[in-house]
Amino acid sequence: MSQLAKIIESLRMLEESGASFVCVTLAAARGSVPQEVGAKMLVVESGRVGGTIGGSHRVQEGRMDRAIARIARLGAMEASD
């Protein structure tokens, strides 16, 4: 199964479960990078579900932290509606 097929399957399962998630997509890259533009990583509040955007552990963890913060903000906005 290709990486994209795995991401799509994970997206389907997350959507069916009602879990809040963010799909992080590598939009641009400079120099030599381990992933191509368009690489995806799925993140739920508890952490990464699947995929990778590559880069160092620090870079990827930083993106996960930002995604988790976004999930929390969206949840807070929904709760205030």
C-alpha cells in the first residue's frame, strides 16, 4: 500500500471516529530534503497518527506541536458556539 493510500485510509478512519485531527502538508522545501513537497502527516491531539513530513526530529515535533495547538483552538471555538 502506498503512503498516500495509507494516509487516505487513516483519514477515513479518523473521520468515521469523529476524532479531531490536522493534516500537515509539506508545501515547500529548500535544498536537500528527505520528503517531497506534498508529503503529509496526520496529527490528533495525542500525537502523530501516520505519515511524515521529514526533517529532523525537532522540526517534525515542532510541526506536531503546532498541529495539536490548532486542534485545541478549534475545539475551544466549537465549545463556545
